[in-house]
Amino acid sequence: MSDIILQIDGKEVTAREGATILDAARSIGISIPTLCNHEKLEPHGGCRVCSVEVDSRGRTSVVAACLYPVEQGLVVRTRTDKLERIRQALVEMMLAHAPDSEPLQELAREYGADKNCFEKERSFCIHCGLCVRYCAEIKRANAVGFIDRGARKEICFIPEIAAKECWECKECFPLCPTSALQAAFVLCKALTFPDAGR
Ligand code: FES
């Protein structure tokens, strides 16, 4: 594999082919916020707080740093007014679902997001998919998945699988960026009322 040389926030970076912008930025100590990224999981591109600006082949665009592969000569900016506004709006939307989430509150302080900007819809789930992907990719159990679509989308444990797999595991709980207790609650609900929500 050949090395790729690119520029991030004015610094030249050498990255291996196939690495993402997020990998390359971290390798030189540049921090990009993430919510749905996990080093052991395939990138998902769900939260978009890792958005960065790239200049490639004469065009400027906004891409997800956790998904976008490094390219020779790519110019990346991780902090611009436009990106600050995008992150602020994304955090405000997610705060409507999980206003007490510590990681979201931290991002809100950093990007000046107002947690009262949108009407509260306390679903707690911000659709990062960390629990779903961890259970599928690492545990290979598929005990938790998404149900419904759009604003009504939420996680759901599959009672038949969860009853066998989850009590000894619970490794997805601490991954949740909104509340580990929420995952515990959804799991208990699935096991106590297995026919609810079907
Ligand atoms: Fe990149 Fe969520 S961390 S989209």
C-alpha cells in the first residue's frame, strides 16, 4: 500500500491508503468531534458531527471525516465558520432527543448549541447505531436493532435473543452517548413485555 500525502488544517500528513480523514487527523493530534464512530466498528456516518471541508479536484465539499478516505493532495479544514454552524445545528437537533446527555452537552458548550432550540422529543436515541453495530459486528448476536423510521426510529432489543445473550454481556450499555441507563431500560422492557412494539 502506498502512502498518501494530504494537508489538514495547513499541516502536511502522511497516511496509509484506505485510512480515513479522521484517522489521518488523529495521527497528528488534530481532534475532530465524533459521536457514532468506534475504533472497532465499521464507520456508519450517522451523526455527521465529524463533518469537515475538503478541496478535491477543484471542488469544495463537506464530508464525514469518519467515512471519507484520504486522497493524494487532498486539502482538509476541520474548523471553519460553516462547520461550526453545521455542528451547532446537529447538536441542537440531537439535544432535543437527549438533553441530559453529557457528550452532547460538552459539544453544545464547544459549538454554542442551544438545548432549547428545538421542541423536546425525549426519545434518548440519537440513532448513532453504536449498540446495534457493536452487537452485530463484535458480538455477532444481533440482539438489538432499529425499529420504525424517521423521527420515530428507535432501538429495540429482540426478546428471544436478548433473553439468552444480554444478561451476561451488556457491553453495548457504556457505548451509548446519551445514557447507558436508557439501553438498560429498553432491554428490560423487551424482556418483560416481549410482545410490546410488534
Ligand atoms: Fe462521523 Fe458520526 S462520527 S458521522
